[in-house]
Amino acid sequence: MDNATAEYTFLATFFSPALSFAQISKNFNYIFDPTFELGRTLSKTLVGDTYDAIGILLCIRLNQRLSFELQRRKVPAGEGYINATNMLLWPRLQVIMDRHCESVRSLTNALPTKPSKSSSDPSKMTAAPHMLTQRFGALLEAFLALSTDAGDEEPVASSLRRLRTEVETFLTRQAQTYGSDKRKGSRFLYNNYSLVLTILGDIGGKMAIEQRHHFEKLKLAHQADA
């Protein structure tokens, strides 16, 4: 970025007003296009096969910061590269989140539709939070920590809601395996929602507030059986 800023500033200072800013940007791209192409090729290689959702979102946030910095430095000629990088990162994040949703859905579908025989004996089943809840909470916490300045219009918000719905469906189906012991099933849900809230802690941001409010309502619905 520093090299791009220095080059663009030199071109704008030395050739303006003899050349229009459009022509200056064209000359800038002629100089930097080989470098930008190397960057795009590397980004495609790194992003193409990864399923690291947190890593991709971190790259998106860094890219957004770079975009703001280019605007502050008044280097519009670099925005094309930033936008091209965004076009690699956002679709890949959506693919990864789709896979997460599909994975949770497959776990839900694998659960029995009716309580098993062992569920008739409550002592054989635990009301402790499910491992899936721990992993979901960790992913949710990371996403929200990286989205403190983001709004509901971002794809991240809708992706988290979709994944949250899948997790809640799984937990509800899991609670049904307690059979006649409805109270223990409700306690299981209470413990899972409490764990998510504990993991989220006091993360700031509009998105985090919405998520905490949602899980607080779910927790309150099962508090009587806790």
C-alpha cells in the first residue's frame, strides 16, 4: 500500500493538470498491474480450497481496512484490486457457511425421531451442554468479535442466523431424546443456551447485541426447569 500510495502521489503531483486523473490512474495501473495480478493469483490459490471461516472473515476485515485507508490517502486507483479481492473472499465465506449449515443439518437428520430405549432411564443421559454447542459458540464469538462495527446488511449476519437456526433445530431434536423426562430435556436446552451466552461474554456491536438478546430469550424460556 505504501508503494502504491507513493507512486500514485508522484504521478498525480508531477503530471497534473497536464493529464486527467483518469489518465493518471491508467498509467498507475499500467505500472502496478503485474504486481496486482500476482496478488490476485496468490489470493485465489490460498482461498480456493480453504474451509477456515474465521481466517476468511479476518481477511475480509483487513481488506475493508485497506479500502478505508486508500480512501483516506486519496488513492482511488488501488480500489480495483481491493474490490477484486473482495469478490474472492465474500463468495468463499458463503460457501463455507453453507457447508457448516449442511453439516449441522446432517447431524440433526441422524438423530432418532423417537426416544431410544435408554432414554427411559434419565440416569443414563446427561443434561450437560453438547459438544456442538461449544464449537458453535466459539465460531459465533469469533465472528462477532470481528464484526463489532458491522451492520445487519452484511452477509455475515444472515449466515450466522442460518447457522444458529440449524443448531437450535439440532438441540431441540436432541432434547426430545430424553423421552418422558421433559424437565431434563428442558434443562439440557437451558444449559446449552447458557453456555453460548457465557462464550459470547460482553462482545460489543449491533450484531452481538442481537445474538445475545436472542439466546437470553431462549434461556429464559427454559429457566424454570434449570
